[in-house]
Amino acid sequence: MRMFAAVIPPDDVLDHLDEFLDARREADDFRWVPREQMHITLAFLAEVPERRLDDLEERLERAASRRTSFAAKITGGGAFPNVGRARALWAGLQLDDPARVELGRLATGVRAAAGKAGIAIDGARFKPHLTVARLRHPQESTSWVRLLDAYVGPPFTVDSVELVASYLGEGPRNRPRYEATASFPLRSPA
């Protein structure tokens, strides 16, 4: 099954971002990510065989328990692969230096846990973000990135990692359907 490990911000934080984006969703060339699918991907996992799921979950639980919860805000934005030929728009994270280090170590630990469970990782280097829209065709998106740069969301605590199954084509409008299958708490600050 297709899966990913992610941080899912609390409902009130996602509601705030969703309200900010709502008035902008009329853009024809964009496929906006539904609020219930917004997340910060730590690792895209290749196909996860059922026989490896228990081992993966045990390793993710250990990886999460080694990291400490931290404060974050959704703020700013950008475009992949770049603003001149954007294929996706994203909102960023505001983190202080210790939180940035902790999030990086969390992503590294999650990826290592998957590798030790025999699960390949899809994707490149970790860059913390929430994808908010995908573009049908690459386009120049400076004005959209400036708009996202004006956004500052409420603070929240990153205190768990979610393992999420992705079922392609089973969601509304033939989009993927996501289902959180397990949650792994981070430790509380000392």
C-alpha cells in the first residue's frame, strides 16, 4: 500500500489556512488541496507490503519517541520547482532554531526507520512545507508566492507523527483518499 509519514497540524490551524485560501480558489489553472489533505510530509514511502507494516510502525514509534515536541507556525510560501515554472504552491513553516533542528532530525529519523524496515523512500531532500495547490501547467507564480508570503497562521505544537495510507483515485474528483493508520507521539519538553 502507498503510505507517507507526516505531521498533521491541528484542525484550528488548518481551518485558519483554509479560510485564507478560500477566496483565492477561483483560479482556473490550479487544483487546490482540500483542507483535510493538508500535511507536512516527512517521508514518502514506496509500496509498503502488509508483512512489513508492524515492523515499520514499531520503528516509527521509536523514531518519534526520540524527538521532543516543538512550536511551529504556518507562514510564507513558495513554489516547486521554482517560482518561474511552478507546478505546485506551498505554505512554509516558521520555526525557531531548536525547532528547525528537531524537525530535521525527526524527518531523518523517520526516513531511517523506514529504511531499516526495508521500505524505500520516494522523493528528494526534506523541505518542510504544506502543498496548497498544484498547477495544471507550469507557470510563473510570483504573485501567488507574494500572497502566500503575507500569510501568518496561529502557533501550534508539533507533538506527533502520523502514518498515512494513500488510496489513489478513491477521493472526491478522483483525487487520492488519505487515511491516518497510526499516530506516534513525540516526547514532551523536559
